[in-house]
Amino acid sequence: MKDKIAQSFENLFGKKPILAFAPGRINLIGEHTDYQDGLVFPAAVAQGIWVAIQKNDLTTSRIFSEDFREEFVFDINSFSPKKGHWANYTMGMVSQFQQAGYKLEGFDLVFGGNIPASGLSSSAALSVAVGTALSALFGLEISKKSIVLYAQKSEHLFAGVKCGIMDPYASAFGKENHALILDCRTNQHKEVAVNFGPHSLLLVNSKVKHNLADSAYNKRRESCEESVKILQSVYPDATTLRDIPAKDLEKVKDILPAALFPKAKHVITEIERVNLASKALHEGDLTAFGDLLKDSHKSLSKDFEVSCAELDFLAVQSWKSAEVLGSRMMGGGFGGCTINLISNENLESFQTEMRTAYQEKFGIEADFISVALSEGARILG
Ligand code: GLA
């Protein structure tokens, strides 16, 4: 893929580019907690987005999507978001750099990737890859942390999704054979060596992506913010649901309206589950870890209501197999993938059975994606 993107750039623009790469991410556990200052447990994967870039001595930028085989040109001193367009992720990053005071000149850019499913955060990978490429091209030496914050802001302003920090953070800071316990309050992480022994992580791609995903995501975030406002009458120092201890759930139930409580409960208990999952991994208790994945799914589906029939089916079907330690929907929800922890011996039979069951139920052929925990964003030599 790297050579393909470099070659495509040379064919289009007749010069040698600088190349950057940023990976997609998985998340072991800790879903819909990042925008409430919570804990998450993501990791970068080997698949990602490659960006080839070079200056062009113009004030316009020409960007080319290898996947769509389509070019987009914009004036770097005058541009605005274009609803639903892939160019937003580049323009959004340019805008963030400019707002931070960096003077950019025109550039040419080609990008493409091999992220095989939705829910692995290709948008964050693209934003982080563009940020990494721009920083190198103009010799700006911008820190990874700043690139992550720009990527998050860019997604808010140019794609209209009020996402948390998890996806660009994992894409930037991923480490081989490690997952990251990220505290989204301090934006600090701890690298945790991950070794599942005779078990492997396997993603099942539902191949559905429901349209309401982005607006529903923003709504979930708003409902958490609304809960916090109400809870402040009793917890005056609380700024997010992170400040509400899990042991106080009963009290919280009495304070919040019935429509809000389950959403708040999900976030509060999910943060607790990240702590427990980290402990279980540390102690090598994969059964306990797997059970937490299951609890996470139930909470995301029943309380937070971000699952869908297809994801529920895939998760519940997995729970029935003795060889699966845990399974849950992963990422924002309403489609995308489930993440499963499966014994290596049964990887083949699991796929055969799941393929048949899912096909029979929904008429869709599921994809299976193995993941290797990998390094974060970088400039390629
Ligand atoms: C999306 C968002 C993240 C996070 C997850 C859910 O991937 O981009 O910030 O909120 O959903 O955990």
C-alpha cells in the first residue's frame, strides 16, 4: 500500500513525496466514556492510512483519494467544510494548524488505506496521518499530543461529530503488542503489554452502518451532559460522569429522570469495567476479562442503546460458544464490528459457524478480521 500511494503521487504530481502512516484502532473495553473524561483501553492495529505529500509552490492544495479515485482542490487561505466529503479530514487539519498560528503553503497530497471495516476509525487515522505529514512537510515538529487534539477538533468542526479523544490518541500513540489505558481526563496513558496466550482477538464485521450513527452519537453525548447538570445539585464539583462513583448508582437513580438514568449508568459502570479489565489482564484472568466484555455489550445495548439487531446477534451468538471468552460491539455503535476473544484452536470453526448463522439471519456474509496490536503514527523512510 505504501508503494502504491507513493507511486500514485509521483504519477499525478511528478515529484517524490514525504510519506506518513497512521493506523486504525480497536478498543478492548471502555466505550462511550472518553467524552465524559473516562477511561478507555484501545490499541492501534496494523491496518491504516498512508499519506503522500509535497509542497507545490501554489496557494491551492490538490488532494487525491486513491480509494475514490477522485481529486479535490481547495484554496488554503479560504475554504469551509463540505458536508459528507472525504476532503473534510484534510481541510479540518489545515484549519487547526492555521488556528494554532502555523503558516502553511500549498501542498499536493494523495491518501489511501487498507482499513477493512467501519468502526476501526479510519477518519481518525486519516486526520492523524495528515497532521503527521503536514508537520513533517513544513518542519513544524508538532507534538503527537497536539496532533491528536487537532484531529479531535477537526472532526467536531468539519465532520460534525462531537467525538472524544480515544480514536486519534490510539492512532498516534499505539505501541506494538500493547494496548493503552488512557485517562481521558488527564490525556495521559499507560502502555499495557497484552498477551492472550492461546487466545486471539478476532473482529466480526457486521457490514452494516446505520445512517443515524453520527446524530445519535451526538445525542448520547448531550444526554450525558444533561445528566451531569442535574447531578450537580448533589455533586457540586462534578464536571462529567467520571466524577460519580459507581457505588452511588442507587442514589443517582433517585436523582435522574428515568430517560437519562440508563445512559448515565452505562458510562459510570463502563469506567469501572475498564479498571476491572485492566486488573484482570494484569492477573492473567482471561475468563474475568471476557465476562467484562459481555457486560459491556449488554450495557451498550440495553442501557446506552447504541447497538443494533446485527451487532446484538453477533455478540449473543458468540457468547453461546464455549471457545469464546468474551464478545461485544466495538466503537461508536449502530454497525461496524464486534470484538471477540477466542481460543486459537477454534478460530476456524467459529468463523464457519458464525458465517452460516449470520447469513441465515440477515442474508449478509460477515467478514472476519484478525488484528495485531501495532505501532502508532509515523513518517516512513
Ligand atoms: C467513536 C468516537 C470515540 C468514542 C467511541 C465510543 O469511535 O470517535 O471518541 O466515543 O465512538 O467509545
